[in-house]
Amino acid sequence: MADAVSPTTPPSETSPPAPAAHHPAESPAASSVFSLPLASLSPADPWRWLKLGWADFRRCPRIGLFYGLCFFAMGHALLAVFQRAPEYVLALSAGFLLTGPFLCLGLYDASRALQIPGQRPSLRASLKAWQPTKSTMAIFAGVLLILEMLWGRAALVVFAVSFNTMPGKANLLAMLLDPENIGFLITYTVVGAIFAGLIFVTSVISIPMILDRRVDAVSAGLTSIRACLLNPGVMLLWGALITGIIVLAMLPAFLGLLIAGPVIGHATWHAYRHTVGAAS
């Protein structure tokens, strides 16, 4: 009896190929930045951010005082502008308040280091925090600079239309308090509010997001705008707190900026972390 012959296995090349692994066309970070989930904030959150900012300042006071000294110097530079060109003071002072997140880049780096187990913040590292994202930071800084220049030009136009001559520093306060100039005050306030809103909405969480997630300037700016549209009341409160604290810190010869500046810088990092979250 002949042995039964088992059927032979077909050659491997005749088998259907295994399905290829799917590879996304773009990285998750790039594809999801516009759909990044954002937190719904409450009015208590800005106060909590300030508390966390104060805690970070106490944990690395040398770094904070260094940047506070920078804010102190900028305050006196603002005073010098007032003495030479008072028509630019309000625009430049508001821009100083609202572009603080970019100036506090080193403080964001320090706060980020404090949240990493086993890592300690250092002044040297904070001064180099801009290097990995220098191109993106330069683009965003350029956008803020353009807005500041437009704001200053608009302020100059309002002064020129309202008065025959530019007021000097001696009569500036009396001029602003004169009831006859109520039209000027309303116009100046509206123009300032428009530019202040643009700067704040675009930059409130953009710079720490660029530092943390390495996203491009457009994505960071749009995410910041989304966060403000989702939480308009809370972000308005946050902006008011920043403005009020800095204004009060400027009153005693700008000495308060030594503390208030770095605390707000650290707090802005926590505002970003709460609103967007850390990079995975």
C-alpha cells in the first residue's frame, strides 16, 4: 500500500502579504494641537495660580530676584520714557504688563524644573531656556513687537488729534483729569483696550506652551485664543489681577516688582499647566 502523500505547503510568495502597519502621516503633536483639550476654569483658579507662583518663588528665590531686578530696571526705563515722551507712557506701560509672559521665559523654565523629580532649577539653565525654540520665540516676539508699535502709533495719533501740542510731563495729569478732555479719555481707553486685549488673548499661555511643547507660534497663539474664548470671565479676571498687582508694585519706586514680577511669572506657568497640561 502506497504511503499517503500529505499536501505540500504553498510557497510563501503565494501567500497574501501581511497587512502593513499603519503609520500616521504626521506626528500626534502636530495633528492634535488645534484639537487639544482645554480645561474649563473657575474664578478661584487665578488665585490658586498666584499661590503656586509664590510657592515657586520661595523655592528658588535667587532666580526670582534676578528676574525681579530686570523688571525693576524696566520700570525705571519706563519712567525715563515718561520724562521724555509722555504720550507713549500709557501704551508702553500696558504693553509692559501684558507682554510679561515672554519676559518671564526663564521663570517658566524654573517652575517646570521644580515639577520634575530629582531636577533643580538653575539661573544658568533659565537664561538658556529660549535656545531650543529660538526661531519660534523670535517669530512670536516679532508679532508682539508689531502690536506694540501699532499701539504706540495709535496712541500718538489720538494725542495729535485731541491736542494742538503734545503735553509735557508737568501738565499731563492735570490734562487727563480735565472734564473737557473726556472725549480724549474715552477714545484713548477704547484704543488701548483693543490692543491690550489682542496682546493678552494671544500671549496669555503661548510662551510657556512653546517652551513646554515645542509647538509653532501660530499653534500656540491659536490655542491661547481658544483658552480665552472658552473661559472669558476667568481670563478677564486673570488679566485684571496681573495688571492690578503690577500697578501696585510700581508705586513704591518700582521696588514691588522685585517680588511681584517673578511671582506672576511662576503663576503664569501654572496657569498654562492647568489650562492645557504638560507635554507628554
